[in-house]
Amino acid sequence: MLGIERTRRASLWQLFGFLLGASLSSIAPAAAKVPTGVFLWFPERGVVPSSADCDALVRFTRPSREKAEAWLWGRAPFGSDVEFYLFLDQSRMEPTYAAEGDYDAGTLRFGETRGDEILFELVPDDHPTVTIEGTIVAPADSSVITVILRNVPSSNGAADRVSYFCRFEDDSEA
């Protein structure tokens, strides 16, 4: 009888441990991977793109790292439409559309991750005393990457900026 009671208690503790571990893992931030590389800007205003939308844009535009770097350095590739790109690595955000005095390009510090969302702070090159908080939403099973910059100063007051980008495969060498 004592052995059965001990076995029940051990089973209850194992069940409690399993449930506690499952609960903690669901509320603890996941270690999402920061998307790095070059991404194609999705140009349609007011539209939240789907993966199919991004895939269609990539097929139409045929982006490459080489073309993106040409746009970054102000050399529009011959015969191409206007394309904008986002260069993103572990410490820097550099869009090809940022103008002098803008808040989009600068040094990144990544913070907490929750599922597909990665929090960051951006210190713009042209405003080194300002820190812009933001979020990158990058589901692994989607071609879409969303970049949200919060409370960006402007002449109309601070506002959030939401931009969408498309992942693409690049077989070219640059």
C-alpha cells in the first residue's frame, strides 16, 4: 500500500513538473532568429502583403543583391524600375530610400524576442541623440517581413512607421 501511494505522489510531481515547464515555455520569450540580409520593399500603400503578394513581386522585379547595392550607392541599374531595399544585419539597418536627416538608417541594438517579433532600438546616423524603438515581425514560414518604427519625429508630431519587405533568394555574386 505504501509503495502505491509513493508511486502516485511521484506521478503527481512529474505531472506538475511537466505542466509547469509547459506553462513557463509558453510565456518565456523565444529565441527568434533576427532576419539578416537584403529585402525588397513592398510598395503598395495601405496593403498588408501576403506571402503570395511578395512572391509575385519578387518574380516581377527579379531583385538581386547586386541591384540592391547599386541602389544603395545611388547607381540605378540600367533598365530597371525604381526598387527600394532594406539591408539588415546584426548591428545595422540601411534602407536604400532613406534621405539625409531621416530616421530610418543607423545602428541597431536587438532586444527581447517573442515568437516572430524581435524588439530593437535604432540610433539613426543623422540623429545620434535619438533612440527609436521598433519591432521586426518575421515569421519563418512567410516571405513578408514587417518593420515598425515607433514614435518617429516629424513636423506633424511623432508617428509610427510601418514598412513591409519581401524575402528573396539571390544567386548572384556582388
